Amino acid sequence: MGLMRRFSSIFKAKASKTLDKYEDPRETLDYSYERTLEMLQKMRRAVADVATSRKRIELQAQQLQRSAAKLEGQAKQAMSQNREDLAREALTRRQGIATQLTDLQAQHDQLKAEEARMVEGSQRLQAKVDAFRIRKETMKANYTAAEAQTRVNEAISGIGEEMGDVGLAMQRAEDKVAQMQARSGALDELMASGALDDASMSSDRLQAELDRGLAEPAVEAELARLRGELTGSSTTAKQLDAPAEDATAAPQAPAQAPVEEERR
Amino acid sequence: MIVRISGEGQFDVPEGHVDELNRLDDDLTKAVDSGDEAQFTTALEALLASVRTAGEELPADWIGPSDLVLPSPDATIHEVREVLGDEGLIPG
């Protein structure tokens, strides 16, 4: 037997088991309707679960994007200091984050597609529930045992099939959400431990080195200035004898030098 | 003939189109037997496309059983085998 027919008969056999049959077809109708409403609620919860998972991935991606931007800035800073080694390190880390981001994007797209499918599925199920409610009341009102069996059976197996289909879609979505939650959790842990976000953790070390690179020339300049002041101290001493107005007028008055030294 | 595409909806397909579906189903069966995922996707897409073009989609509020039920467009061999196995259809 071909796959198409095997798949169909198993699907239908399973779907028919989803709804119990009662002696009175009218009871079966009511029971089926209740089950369909329950299914619709389950479906809505599943849609919310998928959305929550999707949002979590979005937050993680934002976090990674911030790290990537920071590393990019650090690479630029390193290059302007002629520290190609640091720039290379920053860019290597940014590359690692880019890989993670591509991965997250793929997961995000999958979840989005799943979400859209489930929203469509619940809309279809809602339309069927509404139609089923009307049909069930009509059938109950004009009930004749003879024709009831076939008509009721048709409606029941139709709605049962829809529930089977929705159930299958929900199971798939739940499996995907579970998989992604596990991965998101692992990524969160990695970020918190700094192993992956080693990016941002060691990028603090990277930043420290860059800051040192910026600070060093400034320190050198300060040292040179102090050195200059010390060697010129004999002239300074002479200047102290100069009139008081001159000493206060000069902003870089030598008298201020010791104060600056104390500050260090 | 009523054909359901899982996760998509039900279609009313003319009886005369069955031979074509059977032919496409042969390809799909071969793909599942060989376990070739790419071949499976191609064969499934061809089968579903044929149902969509030859058939007419039934409105969402139509209630009735299908003569054939086909896997959803993004199904994998694994998922199809799961249905053919002992997995239940409705979770919980």
C-alpha cells in the first residue's frame, strides 16, 4: 500500500479514537463539542507558549547584538592605537557572536513560522467550532434516529479529524518550543558564566588594555611636563622673587605643581 | 474526493485526478523507504501541489471527514514515520 493511504488510514483511525461515542448520538455531539472547545483553549495556550519562546530569543539576540557592537567599537579603537593584536582579538570574538546570532535568527524564523501556522490553525478550528455548534443544535432539534447515525457520524468524524490535525500541529510546536527552551537556557547560562559572553567578559579585559593604550601617551606627556618643571626649578626659584601679580597671572604657575603631584 | 493537507485544510479533488495522485504517491513511498530527506521533500511538495491545483479548498467552516489525509508541507520523514508508528495524535 502506498504511503498516502497508509498515512490516511492511521491518521483517521487515531483521530476517531479522540472522541468517545455514546449510545445516544445527541450525547456524542455535545461531548464532541466540549472536547473541541477544550482543544481550542489548549491551542491558544500553545500559541502563547510559542510567542514567549520567540520573545526570549529576541531578547538574547539583542544582548548579543550589543556585545557585537561593543566589540566593533573596541576594534576601531585598537586600530587607532595601532594595536592590531587587540583589534584582531575583538574582531575574532565578534565573529563568534555573529555565528550565534545567525543560529538564533534561524530559530527565530522557525518559531515565527510555527506561530503563524498555529494562529491559522486555531482560526480554522474556531470556524469549525462555530459551525459545529450550529449544526449540532439543528441535528438535535430535528433528530430522527434513522438519519441521525450517518449525519452525526459525518460531523463527528469531521470534527475529530480536525482535532487530530490540530493536535499533531500542537505536538510539533510543543516539541520545537521544548528544544528551543533547552537551547535558550544553555545560551543564558553561557552568557551568565561568561564562557560564550566571554565576549563581553574578556572584552572588559580588552577594554582595560585599550584604556591603558589611551592613558599611556597622556601619562608620558604628564611625566615629561613634570620632568621639565623639575629641571627648570632653578629658574622657577628666581621667578618667585618676581612681583606677585606675575605669579598669580600665569595659569601654569610652578607653585601649583606640587599640588598636582599630590593628587596622583 | 476530499483530501486533507495536514495543517493546511481540506480540498475537494475530482475523482479523475486519483491516478495522478497515485503516481506521485509512488515517488513519495520510495523516498520514505530510502530515507532520502531531499527526495522526500520534493516528492511531498509535488503531491501537495497537485492536490492544491486540481482541487478546490473547502471553507474553514466546512465539517466532514476526508478520504485522504496527507502530511503537512514541512513534514520530515521522521515525523511521517512517527505517525505511522504508535505515537498518539492528541497530546495530553
